[in-house]
Amino acid sequence: MRTTPSTSHSSRHDPIAGALAADRLNARAIIFFTMSAAAPLTVVAGLVPTAYAVTGSTVLPAAFLIMGVVLAAFSTGYVAMARHMPSAGALYTYISRGLGRPAGVGAAWVALIAYNCMQTGLYGAVGSALTPMLYRWFGISPPWWLIALAAWALVAVLGVMRVGVNSRVLAILLVAEVTAILVLDVTDLFHPAADMAVEMLSPAVALTSPGLGPSLMIAAVGFVGFESAATFSEESREPGRTVPRATYATVAIIAGLYALSAWAMAVAIGPGAIVETARRDGARTIFVLAAGHWSSLMVDIVQVLFVTGLVAAKVAFHGATARYAFALGRERLLPAAFGRTRPRSGAPLVGSIAQSVLGLAVIVTYAVAGLDPLVDLFYFVGTAGGFGVLLLIFVTSIAVIYYFARHAHGQDLRQRLIRLTPAAMAAGALATIMWLISSNFAALLGVPQDHWLVTFVPQLYVTVAALGVQYGVFLRWLQPNMYARIGMGAKAALPSTPLN
């Protein structure tokens, strides 16, 4: 059993005395977190019809499979980094060790913004999705923010509890959610509008289609969340095994599930009609299909699972974001208090409370301002967060190459080339996808090209990253002890351990 610093306060003189609870999660438990963060039913009900409508192409099923291969190749280097340096800081840690500590500080600041956008944006979807259901069932129509506050209270409580409790809650919600998706898919496939159109699943066909680029761009957004496996590495059993297994399994499940769902939807409607139907029905497409074959009660159950899936994603992103804050507090890029944990549960106490305070502030602000929770909060803020996470994944793919080019870890040149080849291929593919997203950001947001968000979001991340790099350089010259902690994971909490 691996050893970690105690979860209790080890010294009155050590301002960073907490540690995450070790040996709590196996690979299956981590998959519950990563899959929940990916929000499968939200992607199938919302992103898939949106992709058909926006791209006007039918290569989306194959695009999910291609994206799965790209991220599997990326994961070869990503999980190798996780084996050598398990850290709740995950992407930030790997960028620090691969591209240097100043780059790591920039990545840390980008990660805080991106993950906070993802987790706060989901509150808008929860409130918007449940309100019409309550009116239909009970004749009441509470404001969206009241429902969002109920979800916020649940997430806030779970955030400070043992990570195993969160995992069990997510297991129940996720299994129900995925089961509903599979039942929907099987129903669609048993009621084809025309032929089965298996060519929609062919990467070879998709590679010759002009619609592949935009489809890959949107498919990439659907995978956001898979990378969070490494944030739970310090709490996992044998992280050198559990994190790789969870990461690869999540990528495979997401790619297969989304490709199947996108294909089944097109089969039920007809490949020639799916684009027009998606443009007409939008996120209701999946429920309109279900209503044609199921009772109203079954459709209502799926809609409830849609809402619980959003709550599950909230819990997962809340936990991941709190652990990022914990890692940054431990390494002094946030106040040292963020590096403390709750003694009884080992949860990142201050980081979790900070996420709850931020979530409450966002809900109140949007409610008072009268902004649209679905468009202005969920879609705009959530998409901005997804863009930031994908940017971090791309930079991490480069950091992996630089790190293993300089550190052999007992491998000869041939073994290192075998490891670096898929990582380099993934970096090239991710560079192309990031270019597609940046060039078509207006389409992804669903706004005109001259909308202020189109330039604001990319510029925000570039500016924050640049300021972070400058702050890292400042620390190197004026605070060398603090600088030495950056990217060191649990070692940063052990003053007696050499920081190199």
C-alpha cells in the first residue's frame, strides 16, 4: 500500500498539513467520475442534434470514433505522466514538468477558469430542464434559480463528503443514465426509417467528407471530462494502474456510446432527413423519437434522467475543480488554506467550499440580472469552459513529448520513440482540431461572427495564460522556494523532500 502524508494536521508550523484520502478509489470508481463529467445523456440529447444541425453533415458517428482514436493516442503519454507523478493538479502538473514551471502557472490559471465555467454553467441547464416538467406534472412553475439552488445545496454537501460516497452516488445516476441511452438506441435501431446506413460509422468514408472537420470539432467537446481521471490519482489504489485503466476505458466507452447514439438517431429518422429534423426539433429530437415508441411515463423517466445526469456532471466537475484548487494551494499558487482537507473525509475542504460559494454567486447574479439560464449560462459559459479544457489537453500533448524526450525513465531510444510516436500524432491531430474550433467558434456558440464572445473567450485564455507565465517568471527570481513547489504534487507538502 502506498503511503501519503496524514490527513490530519501534522504540525502547527506547517501551513499545508492536509492530504487527500489515499487508497479510496479503484478504476471503476474513477470511471464513474469521468463518465459523469462527460454527461452522456446531455451530449446525446443536446450535442448530437446540434452537430447535425450546425454541420449539415452525417459523418458525426464516425467523427466520434476518430476522436476516440485521437484521444486514446493522447492518453498513451498522458497516463505515462500520471504513473510518474500522480497529482490532483493533473494537466497543470504535467505542463509544469514538461514545458517548465512558468508555463505551468499559466496552465493553472486557465484550468481554474475553464473548470469553474464547466461546473457553474451546468446550473443553468438543471433549472431550465426541470421547470417545464414540474409544470406538466404538478401545474407549478418555479423559477429556474430555485431549482438550481436545490441542486447547488446537494452538490455542496457531497463536495465535502468522502470521495467514496460521491462515487457511489455517481454510480447509481450514471448506470441509470447510460441504460436509458442504450434503450433509446436499441429502440431507434429496431425502427429504421430506411436502411441501416452503416457507412455513417466508417472512418474511411468520413475522411473523404468535407463535413468531417466541423464534426470533429463538435465531437471533441463531447469528450470533455475524460481527462479528469488523473485529478483523482492521489486518492486511487495503485494509481499507476487505476488511472490508465480508467482513462482508456472512459475514452472507449464515450466513443462507442456516442457513435452508436448518433448513428441510431439517424437510422430512426433517416440519413437524408436527420439534418432537417435536428434543425427543427433541436434538443427535443431524442424525446420526440422516444414519444413515438414509448409511453408518456417512459419519456418522462428519460427526461428525469436527463436532469439527474446534469446533477451528476455537477458533482464530478465540482470534485475535479476542488482538487485542482487543493493542488494549487498546496503548491502556494493559491492561499495555503486551499491545501487543507477535511480531517474525517479527506475531501479538499476549502476548495470545495470555494466552488460552492462561486456557484451560489453565479446563480444569484444570473437570477437578479434576468439572464437566460439555458443560453447565457449553460451554453455560453459551458462552451467557454469546454474550449479552455480542450486547450489544456492540446498543450499537455506537447508537454508530454518534451518531458519524455528529456527523461528516459530507464527506457532505451527505441522504447521512447514507441511511446512518443502516438503522442506526437495526437498532438498534430489536436492542433488541427483546436484550429477548427478557433476558426469556427461563432458556429460552436451559435452566434454571429461579430458577437463579442467570439473574440473575448480565446483572448481571455491567452491573456490569463500569459499573465500566469509572467507570474511564474517573477516567482523564479523573487520567490525561489515557492517556485520550487510548482508542479511537485504531494512533494510540495513535504519540506524535507528535495524539490526538483
